[in-house]
Amino acid sequence: MPVKLKQLAELLGLSQTTVSRALNGYPEVNAKTRQRVLKAVRETGYRPNRAAQRLATGKAYSIGLVMPIASGIVSDIHFGEFLAGLAEEAVKHDFHFVLNPSAPEDEEATFRRLAASGNVDAVFLAHMRANDPRIAMLKSLSIPFVVHGRSIGGPKDYPFVDIDNTAAFYEATRLLIQLGHRRVALINGQEHLAFAIRRKKGVTRALKDWGLDLDETLVHHSVMTDEYGYRSMQRFLEQPDPPTAVLCSSTVLALGAVRAINQAGLTVGADISIIAHDDVLPMLKPENFSVPLTTTRSSLRAAGARIASRLIGGILDRGTYPDQELWRAELIVRASTGPAPGK
Amino acid sequence: MPVKLKQLAELLGLSQTTVSRALNGYPEVNAKTRQRVLKAVRETGYRPNRAAQRLATGKAYSIGLVMPIASGIVSDIHFGEFLAGLAEEAVKHDFHFVLNPSAPEDEEATFRRLAASGNVDAVFLAHMRANDPRIAMLKSLSIPFVVHGRSIGGPKDYPFVDIDNTAAFYEATRLLIQLGHRRVALINGQEHLAFAIRRKKGVTRALKDWGLDLDETLVHHSVMTDEYGYRSMQRFLEQPDPPTAVLCSSTVLALGAVRAINQAGLTVGADISIIAHDDVLPMLKPENFSVPLTTTRSSLRAAGARIASRLIGGILDRGTYPDQELWRAELIVRASTGPAPGK
DNA sequence: AGGAGCATCCAAAGCGCTTTGGGAGGAGGC
DNA sequence: GCCTCCTCCCAAAGCGCTTTGGATGCTCCT
């Protein structure tokens, strides 16, 4: 039988009120008293009963998740990794999840139901598209949220955590150009997703800054699986004037691309340079590729943890966070990039 | 402001006790009264406050999930699909999840903490191995659980939902034999997993029943990704006496296998027959393969939903379920299977 | 006729926290 | 020396449900 607040108060010769206030950081309690309370908590192993807190405060201490289920959609490896980050942080604070599988067309209704149910204090949003209507919707539901990624166009004032995709792919492309590459290909995520749009923009801009153009036939958009990486690369190589370098939006895509390259009898890093974005998936480390992969790195799990942290912080009124965070990806050079052939 | 039990009771001219009992199916309430109550609930849209129920009953109304995070491990597509099934059912009953990411070596501690926290009423267990120690552990923690899959060896009396992997692959193999195939290969899941062991057993047994042997060089175990399906098939085809038929433990593996076959200039269903196990992944339908795939089918999402259903039923003391369920997979013949070449 | 026994309902006591509305006592101002 | 104003603490009232321990009639038996 776990110790309860009442017992703790008796033990300390204090009222429940004071103990509760000491624990929740209210100012009207003597510093010395607070110390005594905290010490007693440590010794007794007291943990407040979440059910009681929920009832008393009206907070749900849980966060809502709408997980997309549909044919084309990413219930993929990236989602799992992100979820792990979210959960890692949530479990520390004893937060629950309400998982709502939802077909894309029902998503709005799902969010609405979720907000109305009172079962969650906050939600998070991902897979941002251009002019994503869900941001305005969540605002109108007036439920706290944090977006993973950013929309393009539409309202600007919403909380998000994103990486600077444009900059990351700009820098990656710049490196390739500096190495002498002139024909650069891009194997990207699905065309409607904001991150894919930005990455393409980064590539385009870098090429332009050096007086080059992005050849549209060297750009493929698809679900980010091994399979599509392979197919895309294969088609690039079939072209009369194949690229000497390729950027991949995921190491998963790169896996397929590398296979296609090898199969064509070419060597990664010599005949074809490759840079991939690395979400730091534990099962697919760029350094373990037969030719270690040059990458733009930013941990998906860390993003999940950060978003959970911000959501939870907001709910508990603790800590202050910047509203909009744009993380820089690190450009890590390994062996898959080299001078363009013939330079 | 949602309507509460008290208001509902006043509205009906009844006590809270009676209304509560009417809603929770207690016998000491007149049938007519119960009907009145239910009608009022429908009209007012009353929904009991979960926080209050949690506090009053001591139940958590939530189920615990330990999600494996580690290099080799499946935070893969199959997990997402299963999770969707779980969540689909849970959301119907207003159940929450407590997601615990955990490295395999910490799993025991995680379960222990989870059970002790009182945050969950039940947990579920997956990725069964032979002699899986976690079953005994969960029993000793005396927290309700349902296993997805079955162990091999060890205690027999625990609740599970599994498919009859042995039978499924026995029947698939039998079909191949009847079609004249004699050299049959198997691209399986990881060797230590119970389902993989059983599937191999099914193949072995079928071959044996027809006086044939399973050639160990025609059996590969790996994580079930496209990539490994491709590699395995490629290696089979390089053999001096390649198989004329291959069984895959997942459509994901089959995807790679098919690619390897095509690339070798062979035709699926004519030169090489292929049967895959189909978990009914929305993004990978066997009927959409260039040559539609013959499969043993059993929906992973349905299994998730069923397990959630059983866990929730157990918590609410509602409904009775068989303790151990062994589902039969359906063998669905499509175009990827045909007579062995030269027959 | 007098209970026993059942069916049906109710008042009130929790569940374990947070929060409201003071109250005691000492410091400081005049 | 009196009043005001903090500082620090407390008692008690919820939060919205479930459940205990009766109460009240009625039927049925003997």
C-alpha cells in the first residue's frame, strides 16, 4: 500500500495543504519546510496518485496522438522512431497517450472528438503539408499543440519543432558542388510534404547560387522505403547523362540507392557521391554502410522527446520554451562523397 | 459543460446510486428504470468522467506497452500495424496507453516498474521467443496480460492470441509440393522468434510427409525487410541447384524476393513460385504485386484489436473470451504459384 | 396474521488529491 | 502602543464517480 498525502502530512506534523503546496512549488511555504517535505518524500517514496490529481485538477495528464492509417502513408520506421522519443519523455513524467488511428479523411473529426473528450491536454501534429489546414483547425479547437515540422504558407504563429531542411540540403548540395559535381539528383519524400518541398528548395537554391540548374528529371518523390530508393537510382542511372551525385531524404532511401549503384558496377564515393539525411534510426546507421555515408544528421527521436517535453511543460506550467524551434542538421562527411569523376 | 451523474440523477428523480448501477449493469435495478436511465443518457449525451471513475474504482483504464528500441529490432512496419489495431479498439472504450520504450536488456525492469506504478491494469507481450522468460515474469508480477504469439516450451497456461504458423506454412508447402515443386526455400523472420521456428517446422513437416527434406542452405533468417528478402533470394538463385519455389514470412520480404527474381530474368509463378505470409499491411497488398501473390493471410491489425478487446474485457469484467486463441491463416491462391518448371 | 425474503431504491461515505478562504503571529509604520 | 500587512500554515470543501449499509414496500409461506 503506497503512502498517501494524508499520511505524509501526519508524519511531518503538517497539513495536507502545506505538503501539497510544497510539492507543487507554491510560494507560500517556508523554504525550510519545503526541504523537510521533499526529504520525507524521498524517504517514504511518496508518489502522488495520478487519478486523484486528474480529478482534482481537471487535467488529463495525457497527450493525444492521431496516427495515420492508410495505404500510402507512413506507418513506417520513421514514425516508430519519433514515437519512441515522445514516449521516452512522457514516461518520465507519468503521462499517458491516447492513440487514435485515423484515416486521413477522418482526421479532422478525430481531432475534434479528441479535444472534446477531455481525455487529453494537448496533441501533436506531424506530416506537415503546404498550407496545412490542420493548424488553423487546432487553433480553433483551442487545444494546446506542438507541430513537428512546419507548414509552408498559411498562419505563421504556431508552436513547432522543425529542422532547417532548406539549409541542410543547401549545405549538402554546396559540398557536392565544391567537389566538382554538376549533375545532382534528389531522391525525396512525398511531394506534398513540407519537408520534401524545403529540401528540394535547398538543393535548387544551392545549384542556382553556383549558376547551375536542377534537372527535374533528376528529382523523384516517393514514400521513403528502400524499394523506392532503389528504383529511383536505377532510373537515374539509365539516363543518357546520369548524375554524379545524389541526395537522399532518408538513409532508408539511401539503402536502396546504394544497392542500385553497386549493382550497376559503380562505386559509391568514387563514381557516384551520395549524401543522405540521417534521422538516426538505430537499425540503419550511416557509418555501417559498406561505404560509410555522408549525412545531414538530426535525431528524430530527439525531436519526439523535445516535443513531448514542450507539451508536458506547457501542461504543467513549468519551464519556458521558445515557441518555434528550428534545429540545424549537422553535415557529417564520411566516405560516400568524393570529387566528381574526371575532376 | 458536460452533464454529470448528479444532474442526470436529479433529472430522472433517482439517486446517483441507482443511475450508476443502471449504467454498470448491476442487477438490483428495475428493468424499466434501467431503460429510462439509458434513454436519458442518450438524450443528454452523458459520459462518465474517466478521472472520477479511476479514482473511485482504483482502476487505471489503461494498458501498458513496452516497445522495444534497439538496433536489430522491429520498430518496423509490422509493429505499427499491430499498434493501430490495439489503438482502434482501445479508443472505442476510452482506454489509454502507457508507452514504455525499452532496450531489451531493461525490459524486465520496465515491466516491473509498470506493474508497480499502478498506471496500467494490464499489459501485452509480443515478439515471443522460445522458452520466453517474460511469461513467468509477468505471472509473478500478477498483472493481467495477453500474449501476441506463443512461446515454445515453458509454461503452457497463459492467455494468448496466435496464428497457427505451423499449419499455415505446412499447407502452403503442401500446395507447392502438389504443384510438383521439390526444392523449396524459406525466407524467414529472425531465428530466435517463435513464429519463425514454427513456420520452419511447418515447412519441414510437409516436406517430410511427402518424403522430402528441407535443404538448410535454402533457409534464411533475418529481419523482415525488403532488403533482406532481396539478398536472400539472390543468394538462392546463385546456387547450383536453385529452388523452384520459395516461402516468405512477410510480404515485405516477398517484395525484395520478387525483385531479385525479376532481375535474374525469371518469371514469378512460372519459373519460380512464391507464397508469402500476408499480415494485411495496407501499404503492401499482395494483389497489387506485378504478379499477384499467393499468400497465407491473417490480419495483424485484427490481432491487435482482438488483444485489446480481451485485455479491456478482462479489466471491465465484461464478456468472456477463450483464454487461448489459435487463429488459422487463410491460404489464398493467386498467380504467384504455378506448376514446377518441367512438370 | 406474522414473518421471511426479495426486489428496488437511497443517503452518505469514501477514493486521494487541489484549492478556497481564512487565521495566527510577527514585522514595520505612524 | 495600535493598526496594517506580510508570511506561513490550516480546516474543509470540492472534483465526479462507486459502493456500503441500510430502508421501504410487496409477495409468499406457514
